[in-house]
Amino acid sequence: MDNMAKTSLMAMEIERKFLVREDFHKETVRAYRIIQGYISSDGGRTVRVRLRDKQGFLTIKGPSLDGGVSRFEWEKEISEDDAMQLLQLCEVKIDKTRYLVPFAGHTFEVDEFYGDNRGLVVAEIELKSPDEPFEKPYWLGEEVTGDKKYYNAHLCKHPYKDW
């Protein structure tokens, strides 16, 4: 939900998540660095602070529904300074590059992680409904939708290097 207006918005996030098995970089149309941390991540609910390039965001997500495909999300754009200050409240941060990769009428968001999560590359696709059909690009691997170990909040506490 990174393309939201500056006002807050409650929406249903519907997405599926996959591992990436092959190089996708040549199909990327945009990339940006993301630093994010979690103020809270208990009981399936998260409060996240994100700095995407020089834009800040505060996001609250509810618990996963429909086997991990859907969840309520509220997001508000905040200043870069506010995001930097709020990130100081977070013990562990996620550092990644997000690549936007269009394919067959959809845009996949591919996250390449750094630090303790280096080596992990996942792709997400946002859908209008849980059963919306979509084509899978050749570089897409195993589906991990609903597998909590691939949630960013989980990766803060249990990084990929420790698996």
C-alpha cells in the first residue's frame, strides 16, 4: 500500500507472497531503499515505521485473514524527520531494496533483504480480491503466503541467517 495519499486510510490489503528463484532485475522499472522497524508486533497486529527513500510512513496492520491473504491496514504518510525519530524506538530494523516489476497487467514488489536477512528475496502481488487470477513470471518460486516466518515483523526477531 505504498502508493497512498498523505491522508490516513483504512483498507483491506489483499496480497500473495512468493520466494524468488531467478534473476528479475532486468525487468525492474523502479527501485528504492526501505528501512523499517516495528514499534509493536504482538498478537498478529503490527505497528510499523517505514522510511522509503526520503518519505516516512506509519502503518498499523491487523491480524491475517483468509490463510494469510488478507488483512486490514491503516497507513499515514509522515515526515522524514518523524520517521527517523520513531525508528529510534525500534530495537531491530529491516533493511531492503524494493523493486517494482510489472508483469502481465500486475506489478510485483520484489524485496531483496540486507543485514541479517541477506540472501532472502521475496515477491508480493497486491490483488483486488483473494481469488483474482494472475500470471506468474518465470522468476517466481514457491508461494509462502500466510507463512509467518516470511513476515517482516517476524524477520526482525528471527532473521533469515538463523534459519
